[in-house]
Amino acid sequence: MTKTYPLGLFLFAVSASSVFSQAVPISSVPGLSASLPSPTACTGKTNLLCAIPNVYGPYGLVLPNPGVATSFASTFQTSFAATATQLTLLPLANPASGFVYQYDAQTGLYSRTTQSLGPVLTERGETIGRHKFSFGGTYQRFRFQKLDGVDLHNLPAVLPAVKSSVPPGDPYLAGQFISTQNSIDIKMNQFTLFGTFGLTNRIDLSVAVPYMQVGFNVNSVATINRIAGTEPIIIPSASSSSPIIACCSNGGPGPYGPVFANYFDPKNPATSIVRQFSNNQSTAQGDLYWNPNKNNAAGIGDVTLRAKANLFHNEQMSFALVTDIRLPTGDATNFLGSGTVGVKPVAALSFREGWLTPHVNLGYQWNGNSILGGNPYLGTKGTLPGFAIFSGGSDIPISRYVTLSADYLGQELANSPRIGTQTFQSPGPLATTGQVGTFSTIVPLGKQVYNQSDAAIGLKISFADHLLMTMNAIVALNDGGLRQRVTPMAGLSYVF
């Protein structure tokens, strides 16, 4: 468990300019500057990766009573990696052409050798043809709704007090905790330009260059929960600057006041127990709750290079080996890229039996070390999880100009961080209700092996022998990882 006075890596916030206008300047709280912790790797940063570490301000969740510096712990801190690493697994449309051409030595011309226009997101065994070139682009729209089955717009989390941080003389203060209701809104538009060149009749070389637009809004409502009969009596000390803490009051009048250990507004310590936060708040630098982070980014993503070698081909079967190399050209700190090299070899086997053209893909992706796999609060890197690929389906030619594509897309992630929820029970009666309270809270489940399964349904429409339009939808079949129910895609390509 990590001390987080400030709660550097915890979560979220809810934007409300009328609330943020009541920010507390650090200079207005005597002795607070001296008690602030050392800056983190995210202090003062504006990238999207630091939006959660900075959500309560550059110092984390700082409460403006330096005399009772209770620390609150969040075991969810490192679980944010579950979100960040999932952004590196987004599907990329197959850059290969839907047309396959073969040179006829007798006529001196190239002709289409198959009526099927091929799959959308998986690979078939055939190559495009010697010295043929295809280029085009696709657009995919992501509006994520769940992370490991937990609603991203309804994320509860409890921050209990760290017992070792409770001032001497007030052991009961350890029962106080902060409950939060949080929301993360992740939106992404992915525009991908691609090209494929047939080096020989059996070797294709491809490149895919994505342009990303990312929106990342983090919102939170934090509530200080006071346990009845545990509020300290704070008595000024004549011999030192640190006050003497006596236990305990019920929050009533005290001769030395104030008698509340934790609050958000020093002008109203009795009732200021709820506050809203956001990575889009507009308080000034130097305030307790100022957050420098932006909530959107745009730029080039990770460029993928692909080599495809057809090893066997006849009229009924075709087998190829495909190797993707993902280059870390995108800015990982703004979720535009993975931050590391990825290598993905895939075996592609396709068949032809009448109007059926089934195909199977098997492979594995290896990833290196990235800040997305580490701890942004500390500025450390970690290995991004690898994953096995097992996909299959069939592209069905409806006519020479229209092909229906249906695929199962499977990924088995290894050593990947996950989250879940559990119930937290207050250690005593709440001061507000007089009853023991129960709260749902997010917890990290550690690194696990789990499956992501999707179905993909698409159409390829040929307007001529050279121009191809693609429409596709990916439908999530389970809740593993970062998910949205349906992912639409549209594309256009030309071959010559």
C-alpha cells in the first residue's frame, strides 16, 4: 500500500467552474507549504498520462490542515496501467489489397485471379502480385465504455487513511476515509493511411501510418467520511509549531478549535466535506487543487511495417508468413503510441472451396518496455503485456464486385493488469448517519492472463477493378480489457 498524502496517482474528477473558483491558495494556509511532499514525475506536466496523477492538483489530494497531516492510500494507483496498456491493442485494418493479380506471360497482362475481395481485419495467404501497388486509408471510431466489465462512467473508489500517518494521541482518526465517485471518458478517432507493394509474386511489403485524435476527460467527486467520536481536539503547542492532538470530540465546539481533522475549505471546516475535481478545471497555478493537464491530444501514432511471404499456393490453399514491426513513433505520454517496439509474426492460411474462402491466423506479439507499462507517478517503465492471436473466418463473394467478410478475432493477453470491485465497510458509525456504511470500491487484481474476443462483420465493394470501398463493424463478445460494444470502420483503397 502506498502513502499518498498527496494522492498522486489516484483517480478522476468532475468539472464545475463554480466549484473551482473556490480554490484554496497554498499561501493562505499557514505552515502548509512546508508540509507538502516532494514533486512527483508528473508534477507540472500537461500530458494525458499525468491526468490521473494530477487530478487533485500538482500535489495530489492535499487537505488544508497542516496540523493533522493524515495520509490516504489508494491501491488503485497502479491499476491505471490497465487502461493505458489497452490503448496499445487497438485493431489495425489489414493494409493488403482486396485485389490479387497474376501476370499472364502469353498476353503480357495482369488479371484478377480471384473473385473474393478478401477479409478486412485478418490476413489471407495470397499476395497482391509482382510490382502491383495499393494505397488507401481507413477511419475507426472508439468511444470506450468499460474496463474489465466496470463502467468507466461509474467508477467508485475508497481511500482509507494510512494508520502510520495518523498523529500520535489520536489512533481513532485512522477510521476516517474518503469515498469517490469517478468517471473516465476516453474517445479516439484513428485515421490510417497505408500502402502495399508487391516486390515479387510471393512477397508483399506494407506500411500503415495512423493519425490519432484522443480525448481524455477525468472527473471525480470526493467525500470525506467522518467516523463518529473520532474527531481530534487540536491544542496549540507553546513549545513547538506542531499542535497537540487530543482524542476525541464529536465535532462539537472546542475551546481551542477547530475540532475537525479533514476538510477541503479552511474557511468552513465543519461542512466542507465534498468537492469536485477534473483535469479540465480552471483554478490558478499555486492553488491546492490546480491541475495543469489538458484533456485532448492529436498526432501521428505508431507506424507499422509489414512483410508478407507466400510459401505455398495452389488453387485450393495458400499459406503465408506475415511479420509486423510496430515502431514507437507516437507520443506514449499522450496515448498516441505504445512507447516501445512491438514485433508480431503471424501464420496465415486460407482455403478455397466453391464460394467459401475460409482463413485462419495464428501469431503472437512481443512488446518492449514503456512508460505505459510502468508507473507514471514514479516515472518508471515496465513491459507491455504480450498477446497470442487466434483469428479465423471467411470472406464470401456475393458477386464479383461485393464480398461479405465475417471473422472471429481472438487475443489471449499474458501478464496484463486488471481491475475489479469489492465492498468496503466503514470501521465505525458514520458521523452523518450514525450507521456503519458500505461502499463499492475499485481494486487492482494484479497481472493476469485473460481473453479478448470480438466478431467482425464487413463488406468490400469494388466500383471498378482498381477502386475498393470497405465498411466494417467490430462487436465485443466479452468484457476483457478496455471495451466498447461496437467499433465502426470505413475505408477506401486503390490498386494499380
